[in-house]
Amino acid sequence: MRLLASGRPLGVLVREGSRYTAASAVALALDFGVYVSLIRLAEVSYLLAAPVGFAVGLAAVYTLSVRWVFQDRRLASARLEFTIFALIGLAGMALNQGALFVGVEWLRLSYEAAKFVSAGIVFCFNFGARKLLLFTPRA
């Protein structure tokens, strides 16, 4: 059995990464649905639609993360945990906004294509930050 530097089995990280991928897919589907609906149906700017969709996705991925994805929780306070989780999400949203802007305005990608590129970048950032800061065994 391969162990990580933390002494934890590699399989735990693989399982959590797989589950986080599934949870993120659910969150992305909600995020994307709200994003596209606001743009297409309500004629809202993509830069305003993105944070609304992102907030819906954030709520979904937090719920799935604490109930299904991660085995360990570093913090005893659920309120503090959610606050840090949300702050990581806000940093991810800043990455999201930057990637969307670059994708749409500079690379001339469609709103949808730019969103998928952004989702990949934000996924990696969010998983790494949340795993390291929130979902590791208590010291």
C-alpha cells in the first residue's frame, strides 16, 4: 500500500479526488445551467451571470463535500469550515471571472467554451486548497 507524506493511504486521496470530481460535476451542471439561463433567457451579462451560477454551485459542492466526499475534517466548527470553504470559493470565483474574461474577450471563445476552460482551472485550485486547508486529519 502506497502512503502519502502524511502517512495516509494513497487510495484515500484517489477516492476523495474521484468523489470530488463527481460532486464538482453536479455543482458545475447547476452552475452552468444558471449561467446559461441567465444569459440566454434573462439577457443578463455573462460577467453578472457567472457569480450567480457560481454561488449555486458552491452551495451544492459544499454539501456534497462534507456529506460524501471527504473522510476527514480539520475544523470542529462547521461555521468556520464553511467560511473558509466559501473564501476558497471566492478565490476560485476570481479565477473563474479572469478565465472567462480572457476566454471570451481575448481568445474569442464562446461563453460556453470559456466556462468549461475556466471550470478545469477552478476545479484544480478548489480541490487542492480545500483538501489541504479543510479536509485533512486534525493535527
